[in-house]
Amino acid sequence: MQITELLRLTEWFKTNIVGEKIPNLYKNLFNKMNQNASNNKQPFEDEKNSLFKALKTVNLNSLTLEQIKFLEQLEVLELLGDEGINNIESILYENSLDIATAAKKVGEYNTIVQNCVNTINELDSTLGKSFSIEDDELPEDTIMMRVYFQDGVAINDITDFKKLGSVWHEIGRGIAMAQGQTPEDFKIVGAQKGSLIIEMAILAGIATSVSTILLKGLKVAERVIDILKKAEELKAMKLSNKKIEQDIKKEAKTEKENGIQLILDAALEELGIDKESEGDKVNALEKSITKLIDFTQKGGAVDFIEPEEEEIDESDDNESQEESNSSVREEIKKLKSNMQEIRQLESKMKLLEDKIEKK
């Protein structure tokens, strides 16, 4: 994670976590539960409700994958938002007759949150002395897109690099062609080690198209997982008629196969591409969509670092420039909306997949 991104995370944490008094509310709940466990019976419903109310305001969707990963490393991610509420409720439910055990666990949560506050404060103090929140210079009207080559699409050697480079050439070519652009509009501006991360500067419209394909691909995957879940439920019932279970699994396969065509049709309509007269664009975009979805299904990931609206160049106030700025702002707005929905779907699908694996 880059320093600017880390500084943005410290600002986000101070505003959305410390500013909402969540660390204090965790401490208040633990203290009251601890008193209860010490035979000094004190109701803690008010403290619990106050904490839950604050946790519901936490929106993690604006964070990048790198920022989320950092919070995971601090072990605090699962204590924020709806997941934090679910974890506390689970403790209280499982230990309803053993308040001492429940208080101990909430105490551990409280320690994690307080340690995280200290870490964030140290980072803010140390980094803030030498750095400021400034984005790297990018070409005008572009968005930073990060591509994570990991899991089934990791780059371990030069052969992987060549193969996956070809895949992303196809992805970039199809999406760029559909908008009258070229693969060269996917400009590589940086790379990070670990699970190789390539950073690209791309036009706002192209970024929106990529995020839209990812979102629609996730919606197809969600439907497939829902169908497979029903198949697992039927399997658990141990019905003598196995054909029903087989038919449902066949339906899941068909849904997946038809998904690419549905995404392609929607993209063609949105971009105003005619199937009959622009066959080259249609074929290129279909390959692009297929390879992009395949890339993410194998474990790869795509993320975006969107500029704030005030960062858009307003130096030229002529009519043409204003129209261009307005268009970019609309693309960024749609991109942010897509990414929020993507994060929500990813969380929901993870829960569905976990349930299927446990059966």
C-alpha cells in the first residue's frame, strides 16, 4: 500500500471510527459486562445498543482492497460495521448463561480496537510529519486501476507473465475498442511486489465499463451460487429422486454459460454498438468480457483508486472543458456506485460459499 493510501486510511479511521466514538463504546460495553460478571449485576443493554448504532454507520465500501487488507492485518476489520454487530451478538447468544466468558471475549475485542487506535495514531503522527495526502500525477481524466495477479492467476515466472499479459491485452483491447479507444489507453504506471499488482491509468469511461462488467459478472455468479445452494439443500434431504438435484446443477451450469451473453448484450446496448455493422467490436468485447470474468473467478482481483471530485481539473472554465469535467464526474459517480455494490455482493457471496462448503 502506498503512503498516500495509508494516510487516507488514517483520515478515514479518525473520522468514521474514532469520530463516531466506537472505541469508547467498545470500552463502555466491556466495562459494564465486566461489572456484571463480578456479581455486581449491571444491565448493559444501553451500552450494547449505543455500540450497535455506531457500528451501523460504518461504511467500508469506500476503502480500497489494500486498505481493507491492512485493517484485516490489525484484526479490527471483523469488529466494524455489520460484521462487528454479528460477532458481538454471536458471543452474547452463545454465552447467555456465562456472562464472564462473554465479557472476556468482548474484552479481547476492546483490546484489539484500542490497539488499532494507537497504531493509527502512530502512523498519522509519524507519516504526517514527512508526507501529505497527494495523489501521484496521472494523465488527465484518468482513474488508477489495480490488477491483482494472485491465486489461480498468479505470476510466478516469465511464462505466466507472457500468458497473463496476453490475457490483459485482450481484455483492454475489447473494452477500449467498444469505446473507440485503443489498448494503449491502458497505461501501466506502476507495479508492486508480493502477489504482483499492476497499476494502470485508464480513462474514466473505460474504468466504468470494467467495473460494470465485474458487477454484472458477480450477479451471474451470485445466481449460480444460489442455485448450487438449493442443490446442496436437496442433497442433504437425501431424496430418493436424484434427478431433481441433477437438474438443478444443470440449471446452474446453463445460468453460468448464458451469463456472458447477457453481460455482452447489456454492454452493447449501453455503448450503442450495432451487432450487425460492428462485428469486430462485438467479437473483441465478448473476448474481453469472457477473459475478465475468468480472471476474477480464478482469484484475480481488480480495484480502483478514484480521485475526489475536487481533484478534477477546473483550471479551464470554457464550455467545452466544463462539459468534459461534468462527464468525468458522472463516470466517477457511477464507478463509485458500482464498486460499493461489488463489495456488498462479494461479502454476500463469501457467506453463501461458506455455507455450501460447510454442508
